[in-house]
Amino acid sequence: MKNYSTQQRIQIAGILSKSNPQSLPYILDVLGIKQKADIQPPKPIDDSVSNFLLICGDVDGKFSKMVYSAYRDYCESEGANPLTHIEFSRQFVRATDFVSANKRTGQKVTRIFKKGDSL
């Protein structure tokens, strides 16, 4: 690994850890990258969010509040404990190619989910 710059090693670590985030500390060690103690590998996506993604349909341009409401209804029907709105949005964005963006409607600013490449 001596032939790679630190930036290249970090890029390699990112690519390798996408399939198994829990392996990130081991990958960094093998690549010779010192990991700060406060950096943690990404949390796995909650099962309730993963299952909701299978049935949620198209959410492009939909208000995050509406998507979260549908997620809560789904959790209620399945008997699962829903995540908070903020944690749901974080995991939803991490698990998909959507981003959370501001949308102004009159004087009010609301959050919507948009495809990452459509901004």
C-alpha cells in the first residue's frame, strides 16, 4: 500500500466498506490509515425502513412529512416501533439515491425528497 496516497487509500476504504460497513475499522487498519476514535462506521439501515422502501412507491418531490406519515402508518400496521422523523429521514436518504431538500411554498419552507441527480 506504499504506492498509494492517503487520499487514494481513503477512497479504496470507502469503496470496500460499502458492502459491509462494519468492516471499515479492519479495512482502514489494513490500508494503514489511522482512524480517529470518534469516527464510527455508518449505522445499518433499520429493518422497518428497509421494508417500507419495498412498498413505498415513488416519493420523488413528495413532502418528507407525508412520507414519514406513511412510514408511521406502515410501522403501526406491522407492529413495529417507528423511528423519529429525523432518524427516518437520515436512514431513508442513506438507503436510497434521494436527498432531502428545502422547498418554498409561499412564505413556508418545507422539506421534500428529491432524486439526488435532479437537483
